[in-house]
Amino acid sequence: MDDLEKKIIDVIVRTQKTFPTESIHIDSTLEELGIDSLDGVNLLFALEEEFNIALPDEAKGMKTIRDIVFGIDFLLQEQAANKTK
């Protein structure tokens, strides 16, 4: 598990308060984790705060932890590239 994946899972555990960290893996779906649309919105806000990013509306379509990791990694790389310009 890489650092980004671990941080995202930690945010999920902290915001949902229902899962031990070891029960969540990269291919877990939000549905499997019992995260409904309202929980999903709260999770997105928590992720934005944790990583100091703004997630686009398309982020609501993320279905797995892998989707979230990929999306946040992309935004963080884009943010870093913009800082170097």
C-alpha cells in the first residue's frame, strides 16, 4: 500500500467510523463499504480538506478506492506541475 492509498483509507475510516483499516483494500467499492450518496459527499469534502484540493463534480462518479486514489493522484500531480510554472 502506498502513502496516498493509506491516507485515503485513513480518511475513509475516520469519516465513516465503521471499518477497521485492514478491511479496506484498493478494489473495495464504496457500495461494499456501505457508503451511500450522502456519505460519499461528506467523504469528498473530507478528502478535499485532507489534500487541500478541489475535486470536480465528476468525482461523485468514483466507485472504488482505486478510482479515488487515481483521481486524487492526478489532481496532486497537476497541482504540483502548476506550482512549477
